[in-house]
Amino acid sequence: MVASQLAAVLSKLQSLYSDHASVVSMNLFVALLCASIVIGHLLEENRWMNESITALVIGLFTGVVILLTSGGKSSRLLVFSEDLFFIYLLPPIIFNAGFSVKKKQFFRNFITIMLFGAVGTLISCTIISLGVIKFFKEMDIGTLDVGDFVAIGAIFAATDSVCTLQVLNQDETPLLYSLVFGEGVVNDATSVVLFNAIQSFDLTNSSPGIALEFIGKFLYLFLSSTLLGVAVGLVSAYIIKTLYFGRHSTDREFALMMLMAYLSYIMAELFYLSGILTVFFCGIVMSHYTWHNVTESSRITSKHAFATLSFVAEIFIFLYVGMDALDIETWSFVNDRPGTSIMVSSVLLLLVMAGRAAFVFPLSFLTNLAHKSPSEKISFRQQIIIWWSGLMRGAVSMALAYNQFTKGGHTETRVNAIMITSTITVVLFSTVVFGLLTKPLIRFLIPHPTVTTSMLSGTSSPKSAMTPFLGSARESFDDSPRGAQRPGSIRALLTTPTHTVHYYWRKFDNAFMRPVFGGRGFVPFVPGSPTERSEHNLSQLH
């Protein structure tokens, strides 16, 4: 009896100690997040550094301190979890990417973006997979099956172009920014879809039938995920437009927007689809319809809230990756042969560079053949920037590697430990070294960037709380050049811009979609606060 009571007391004390340790860890982590933001702000004008690298370095330094204070037992405040990454951190980043994108630029370059993001990722995955099959077998690192080799291709085909996007300006170089941004999002989605498709198949017995089934599965995941995101976005727009939540509470309509966005991601995971694709296209649809159906105060709130959540999630990820790089448990497996891990990392880096080059330059050449206007073609200098922007690997690669080669965040075999340490090395090296050189490279290749006016139907409106990266009103409706005349010769016909898919979509959108789901110019003004109501009434009197 006494023994059982003593055990219960000890169990309770252990639970209290564990809870207190968790609180201490969270306090330290939040303090590190604040430090990353402050130091990143102070280094904002630095030619080399950016917030991603800053958070990574702070994470590494913190990991060293924890490793020393714990006597070499641990370097982390939190245990890595794929669920934490995919369920809580990734959705706000991807949703804000879709919500804040300049849709006209994205869809005018949609074919090129899909070529780079989808077809290019498949090419890169194939080259990396074939390369690791050839080199890893000669290096004798351990037993890996065909599924592991293909999974490695998908893991290292996932790019992280955050460093490049922090340097590029979408108003100064709209074509380049659109291609790098769009390809980065589609690439992440394609890599995850490809990875999920690989895990659902037994690739040890390969055959033409299995290959066709695999391609069918990939296309099904891609299309179904996209359609689900569009559907949830349209439902949110219809509900808010019909019920006018803003008449009584702007908090409710913003809360509904946020929850519907997250619901799209969770539904995709529920049906084993790609949550990244779903929430990205949900963000695009919400910015096109739902955002215009809410009150002015909700528009301002939603813009800044989504951007802030995305910003904090990105800093969190890089900070954690820095600490996780010194995980003593993983490195203990390879401490007897550290050269093997270095050799594997070097091979992976070379394959990443080769796989990237194998599709950027050929696909750019094909894209240039299809474009008539010189301003719409991708110059060789821009191709180098696009190639460079995709060399960095980040949190998606880390999360997929942990998913493939660990169980519960722990490695069990030496070959799995080698793959984890190699992934960490590639992520750190590519982010720090390639990331540090990104700004000087872009300044060297594009020393005096100018606004590519031919890519815009009008002058760019300044960023404001009213239009979060959505462009001017003219951008939404007009897609043809003003003052365009009928070409008088074959040469003039070949060089005259033609209507794009965007133009015909606008006609369909204005005739059928916006009357039902709302959007710019299709919903009445609904002030969302007493101040807005009084200002609106005064403006009507004047």
C-alpha cells in the first residue's frame, strides 16, 4: 500500500517536473524568437545577412550552449516532430504565399512556373535518385532499397528560395520574382506529393504498370488537392458575401477566414492529399474573392495577421533547424567514420546543383521560344539567378528526411543516421554559404534593376493596407495593351502581344463567378467599425 502511494507521488512529481521543463523550454524558445527578430532587424541593411541565416546561426549557437550545459546529452529545447512542422508551421507560410501573390503575374507566367515547379522537380528528383543509386552503392554506406533512393530524390528536390525572395523586389523585377516565387511554392508541393506517392507504392518490384499507376497517383493528388483548395476558398467567399458578418462583428468574419483557410489544409490531410497545394490555392481564391467581401478593418487585419503568422513560423523553423543540427544522438552513429557523412553530403550537393541545372536552362530555352516579346524572355543572367535560388535546401527537406529515416524523431540504424546528418549538413551549407552569396550575386547580375513595365498592364500601385500585393484595379480587369492597333504586317503580327489565358479568364470571371462569389467591385461597401461608418457617412455627404 505504502509502496503504491510512494510510486504515485513520484509519478506526480515527475509529471510536474516534466511540465515545468516544458515551460522553461518554451520560454527560452520564445526569447530566442524575439532575439532573432531584433537582430534580423538590425542586420536588415547588411549586404550579406538575412533573417533566415540569422535565425539559423542563433539556433546553432544556442545548440552549442545547450550541448555544453547538458554535458553533451542534448542540443535541443524541443524534440523535432513532423506533425509540428506539417500541421502547425507550414500552413500559415504557404497560405500567406498564395494570399499575397500578385495573381496576374503568377497566372501570366503560369505555364513557365508549372514547368519549373512540377516538371523541373520531377527532372531534378530523377537525376538525384539515379545519382545516389550509382554513388551510394560504391560508397557502401549501408542497405537502402529503391524506395529509399527515390525518396532521397524527392527530399533533395525540395527547394527553399526564401533568401532569394528577400533580395528580389517584385516591383523592380516582376518576371523574375514571379518565376522564383511561384516555382518555389509549386516545387514544395510537388516534392511533398511525390514523396507521399513514393511512400504509398512498393517500388522494389518495378514494372511499366507500376510506373503508370505511380504517375496516375501523382496526377490525382496534384489535381484533387488543387480543386479542394479552390472549393474551400469559394465556399468561404460565398458564406461571407451572403451573411454579411461585418455588419455585427468584424472579428467573426476574420476568424471565419482564418479557420476556413486552416480547414482546407486539414481536410487535405484527412483525405491523404497535398495540404500545401490545397492551402496555397485556397489563399489565391480567398485573396481574389473573400478578401473583397469583408469590411475594411477585416482587410487590414487579415493582411497583417497572415503575414505575421507566416513570418513567425519561418523564423521558428530556421531557429529549430539550427539547434537540431547538433543532435548528439544522430551524430553519435557516424562519429567513427565522419568522412563518410562528409562524402555523402558532398555528393548530394553536387547532384542538387546538377539536377537544378538540368531543367532550368533547357526549360528556359523552350519558354523563350514560345514568347514573342524580348521583355518576356528569360535572359541568361536571370536563368543563373533562378538556378541559384533553388540550390538552397530548408525545412521541407529536413521534415521529409526525418519522416523517411527516423521513427519518433530517433534514428535506429547507421545508414539512417548518415542520411539525417547529411541532410542537416546540406541544409546548413546551402542556406548559409549559398544564402550569404545570394545578395552579392543578384546585385552583380542585375546592378540597376528597372521596372519591367511590359509585364504590367499599368503602373504598379504602392503597397498599402488596402491592397496586399494584389496590384491596381486596372490590373484586375484589363489584360490588353492600351492603344493597341491592328498589326499591319506579318512582322508586326508576330511582335504584337496577344490576349492571354488571363484575359479570357477575366471575361468568364466577371460574367459568372464574381456575381455569385463577390470580389472587387461586386460587393457593397460595409464599414466594419463606428469610426468607419462615420467616415463613410461624411464622405457620402461631401
